[in-house]
Amino acid sequence: MADEQRLVADVLAKDRKATADFVSRCSDWVYSFVRYRLTPRTEMVEDLMQETLLAAWQGLPNFRGDGSLRSWVLGIARHKVEEYYRRSIREAESPNDEDSALEPTVIPMIEQQLDTAMQQERVQATLVLLPETYGLALLWRYRDGKSAREMAELTGKTEKAIERLLARAREDFRRRWNDARS
């Protein structure tokens, strides 16, 4: 902890070597954290890393040292990933009126499919084939455990709109999953 406090103080004093050390440490922590949460859609990893590092650097005067620097930076990364999910889902096109009649499709064991290491590669390959909004919605719901209500609150959409989005996403996932078996 004293080492981290010294590092933060040196960065705030504009010490270039300390700043490079700070960026190096944070990059190691943030990269794997962000990549895991965006897989299989990894094209945004570098952008979210940069946003996280910039926010951490700008927020350093507010770092109190109550917890570890790593936990503090990863908290910022978590917020940046959630902000990306919210923004992507919020900006998604609204469903057509005919879509509003869709009932949620129940896919047996989708949570186990997302968590099973043996099938993880296939799950990721299937998620890549989905429209980005569908993939992010499924990841947010099943990997990160967000409820439809939480997703609605965070995106500014109605809970019903999120449920319809999830239903379409699950249906598309199921169809592509089954097509890959054929």
C-alpha cells in the first residue's frame, strides 16, 4: 500500500517514470478484465482500455488508498464496460411493432452453456455471428447477471423493450447454435 501511495504521489507530481509505471501496471490489470467482458467482440478492448486509463489518471487526485490501486482501477474499468453495454443497447434500433408480439423463447440451459468451459469456444463463435446488440445483451444478462429491470434502468429503455430484445437475441442465438450442429 505504501508503494502504491508513493506511486500515486509521484504521478501527481508529474514524474514521467512513475507515470509510465502507472500506465504499465494498469494496462496489465485492465486488458484481461476488459477483454474477458467483451469476448467475443474484442474490437473495442483497446478503446475501453484507453478510456479506463485516462479516467484513472484523471481521477488519481481522488484515490484515497482505502483499497488497493488495482481494485480502484478495475472498478473504473467495470464502469466503462457497463457504460459501453448501456450505450450500445440504448442506441440499438427500436423493435418493429410486429416484434412486440414475440414471447420470450426459453432455451434450455443457456446459462450452463455460457458457463461450461467445454462449450465456451462454440458459444463465443455463435455470439460473434449475432448482431452486436444481441450479443452484448446476452452477455450482460447471462454472464454479468444483470436483470431485465437493471438493463432497462441502465439503458433508458423500458423493461418490456429489454425483454423483447433478449427474446430476439435468445432466438437468434438458438437458431445459429442449432444451425452449427447441422
